[in-house]
Amino acid sequence: MNIYGGRDLGRQFRAVRQNTIQIAEDIPEEQYNHVPAPECRSVGQMLTHIAVAPQMWEEVHGKQRVMTLVGFDFLALAARAKNEESKPRTKAEILELLRSRGESFATWLETLTPEMLNEMVTVADGSGTKSRFEQLLGVKEHEMHHRAQLMLIERQLGIIPHLTRQSNDRIAKMRAAQTA
């Protein structure tokens, strides 16, 4: 029995996405073409990748609701995502994509029942199974992985990430309270 359900997944996904949106807002548009190293996505491409990637999980666990990932055509899904990433977009368009796709995905997550989240799905290499719940947690993990990359890129661009700024502000207030 999961005590963490679809509503919780949706709420927590929104929190993760809001932090990603804050990073996207903090990076100047003229830096969206910045590529941090050879064979890496640009800032804009990475943000677009983050925006469109959750639809892969929704396709697998919602629209198709597959029971096995053995033989699933991940290459087709990845090609569609890569095509979306390569489209030129302005900062405003990327922000809107992050907001709209994020809200759509979070709303879908909220509809998931405990029974569906508990369904076991055979993993791609056939070596075992994972619940849909466990696999859908991967959406947040994926986004946070790329968000960590973006926070390092922010540092390289001379931007102090918002979570660091918030932490520094809290520490400064605690110090001020101690000396008062």
C-alpha cells in the first residue's frame, strides 16, 4: 500500500518544476545558446528537454499503460523528444513550455489511483519489475539531475542559483537574530 499517491506526485512534481522555472528565468536569454562542453545540450535545449521529457512517462504509463518495457520502442520516443529540443525557441516560449507541459503532467499525475501506481511493470532488460509509482518517481529524478547541471552552468555564467541565494538569506537572518 502506498501512502504517497497521485496527488502527492503531482504536488511534488510542481515544486520541482517551479524550481526549474526559476532557473530558466534567472538565466539571461542571451545565454540560452550557451553550450557548456562539446556534445552537450545548450541551455535552451536542456530546458526544452526538461519540459518535454515527462510526456515519455505519460505515454508509457498513461496512454499505452504497458505492462512490459521489453521491446518497447524507446528510440521513437527519444527521437520525438530530440526533435522538440532542436526547434528554435525564445526564452519566453521555453518558459511557457515548462509551465504548460509541467502543469499538464502534474494534473495527470493527480489522477493516478493507488491501484495503478501499484501495478508492476517489467523493466526494459527483462531482469525484473518495478511499480509504476517507482518508475514515475524517475520523472522528478530526471528533472533534478538536469537542474543540477543547470545550477552548475549558472555558476559558470556568474549567476548565484536561487536556492543558494535563499539559503544564504536564511543563514544571514539566523546570524542576525543571534547577535540581536
